[in-house]
Amino acid sequence: MKWLIQLVVNAVILLILANLFQSIELSGFGMALLASLILGVVNTIVKPILVVLTLPATILSLGLFLFVINALTLLLTAWFMGDAFVIDGFWIAVLAAVIFAALNAVITNFIVDPIFNRDS
């Protein structure tokens, strides 16, 4: 159940990013849900490989290179989605990855987790 809620939260964050930046286009909530699902699969399969391959850069940058990896996963998701989800540049993807991480942390910690911890 928590996975499904996180999928919806990610879709809402993607819609917020699409409304915040003109360089990011998303075709609607249904496509946002699909993009969220694809992003979850990419984060599960591709991201660990990228983290291991770029470990020296991540250590030297004190972890900031992880935002570049998150930007690459967003760009890969946009590539899989075609015209339904478009990100117009690498640096906008980096900025979107930073904002995505911040919004995800805030929504998860202050809304989603209290709902699930209240029941237990």
C-alpha cells in the first residue's frame, strides 16, 4: 500500500515540476503515473549500477554527484516516455532532481509517514 501511495506522490511531484518549469512537459496525470512507475523501475535497476560506477566522483563531491545521477534517471525516464514526458536539457534535469528530492522528502516525512505510523 505504501508503494502505491509513493507512486502517486511521485506523480504529483512530477506534475508540480512540469507546472514549475516551462522546459518540462508532461501530458497529464495518467502519464505522470506512468512516468512515476518507469522512474521507480529505473531507480531500482539502473541507479544502483550508476552509483557504483560513479562512486569516486560521488565521494569527491561529498555526495552531490548523486543529484547528477538522479537527473540522468529523470532523463532516461523522459526518453522512455517519448513525447508524453519531455525534459529540454541536462541542467534543468539537475535542478528538477534537486527539487524532486526535496519535495519527496518533505511530503514523505510530514504527510505519508505520519499516516502509516499512526496506524501502528
